[in-house]
Amino acid sequence: MGKYQWDRLEVERLRQLILSRKRIVVLPHTSPDGDALGSILAWMQVLRAVAPEANVQAISPDRIENYLSWLPLLHELIIYPEDEAHSLELIRQADLIFHLDHNEVGRLRYPPLVKEIEASSAERVLIDHHLFPEVGCSPCFSYPEASATCELVYLLAKELGWKEYISPEASTLLLTGIITDTGRFMYSHLSPELFSVTSELLALGADYPFIIDRLSYHNPEAQIRLQGYVLGRKLELYPELGTAVITLSQSELQEFGATKGDTEGLVNIPLSIEGISSSCFIREDKTQIKLSLRSTGDFPVHILAQEAFGGGGHQNAAGAEHIGTIEEAKNIYLCQLKGMLRRYPLSQEQ
């Protein structure tokens, strides 16, 4: 059973729900990342295998960024902005709804989508690794100590006795989620169990070289040029705080023809600088400011994100939003960080 102490009654209830329901919908959070997509697509395939008479559909609240366009089974995904009426009808007819990789319905963002979920009489199940899960889902498989929702999906399928239904495609999806959510095994929540899961996924056919190739060597030109601009012009270091800040406005993103996916990974770059233990990337969106926070060691950026902006995430990787200007968001971040360093001082090595 490992470090996850599954509630046997909840697991068996989940089994009965899956085997008795005929219209199942699987949902990730908005702007789905590798873990969100990997978990919903792999879980969709497992459910289709164990309940072949059921109609099992995965719906994404948003279009998929180019950096993840190679994922297996992506052609099976229904994209809400491209097929709104069909998406809402599927939710309306559903008798079982899965929430994967998000801890509250609000993370679906779009009001019609949220309204349809809240009005649904379907059983709702949560499989997630974020803190403070929303009340209302039962069964609720919430394990914040997990590295990724993909890790939980694999272990839950295994606990249900459905490991045989995890195909090489599903294994590749699950390993992709683990790789992306752990920053290629660099963030927190690393454990012997995680590497055991990774080994088992490889044995099931997960294509590790393919995943790394697609994540590393197929970047668009705009992304590389944007990285050069950021490192040369936009990277601000605050050595006394052990932090770095990167800001990008809408006009700068448009100048490089960059999409949201082209900024993926920018926040991690400053952590390679000696003496920098935290990093904040602030991007101007159309209606708000988006913040991505990263850290090394024990510094809890998820607490900073929550206290300063009402955001959240994990100890070494978190996100938040701000209504205002980039400069306001930067000042709030730096002020909050300065106060937090009194509670979580930098190590002597910093």
C-alpha cells in the first residue's frame, strides 16, 4: 500500500460507481498542464477499458498549448471553447463526474461550465494532490503529499486491480504528468515510492525518451528568442532576498509572437543562479496578472502565494493571480517575501 493509506470502503465505492454508471465525464483544471492532461487522458482510457459499455468523455476547459500538443490520446479530448454546447450537454447528462488535478470547481473558470457542474445531480469524485479540497466530492482521494495527480491515478488504478488496463499510451501520459509536475524530479514530494511508480510505468511501456525529446527539443523559435530577451533585459535579481523576478507585459509577448505556452519554464531558469533560492515570474494577461512562483529547499512559496494573493500550490511550485498592474504584483511579492524570510530564513549557504 506504500505511503498512501487508501480507505478501503472509499475504493470499493469508487469501483461500484464506475461499474454502474453509463455517462462519465472527466475534467482537469483550466489551462491544463502536463499533469492535468496526463491524468485525465490516462484515466479516461482506463475507465473505457473497465467499463466498455459506458460513454466516457474527457473535457478540457481550455485549448491545449503547443508544448503539449504531442500527448497520446489528445485527439480524444473535447475542448470546451471549441464545442461548448456539446460539452455542457455531456455534463448535463453525466451520472458520474471526475475532478482531476484541481481542488475546487472554480478552477474550471468559465461560469457556464461551473454552473452546469454545480447543478448536476451526478456523483462527483475528486482525485487530486492540492491542499484544502473543496467539500462536495465523494469519494475524495486527496493526497497533498503526492508528487502529481498522475502518480495518484496510477496507484489508484493499481489498488483497484486495474493495472492491466494501463496501456503504453496511458503509461506515457502518466509519466509525462510526473515529469512535468516534479520539474523533472527536482521539486518537493520526491520519495522512494515515486521512483518505484516511475519504474513500474516504464515497465508498462511508458516512452521516457519520447517524453524528454518532446519536452526539450521541439521549442518554437519565438520561445527561444523570448528566453534570450528575458535573460538579457527582464531578469531582476535581489541577492539580499535570495530571489529573482521576471516580468512580461502583453506588448512584449505580442512583440515576440509568443503564446502562453512559450513562457513555460521561464520561472525555473533563475534558480540555477548561485544564491537564488526563489523565483517569481509575473505575466500580464488580458484581464489580470498571472504569477508563477518557484523555490528550492524548504522555502514554501505556496504559503507566500496564498497569503499575498490568495493563490496556492505546492511547497516549491505555486501560482496566483492579481487584479492590478505588474508593478503592484512585483511590489506585493517582494514585500511579502521580506516578511516571510523572518519566519523561513535563508540557509547559511545562501
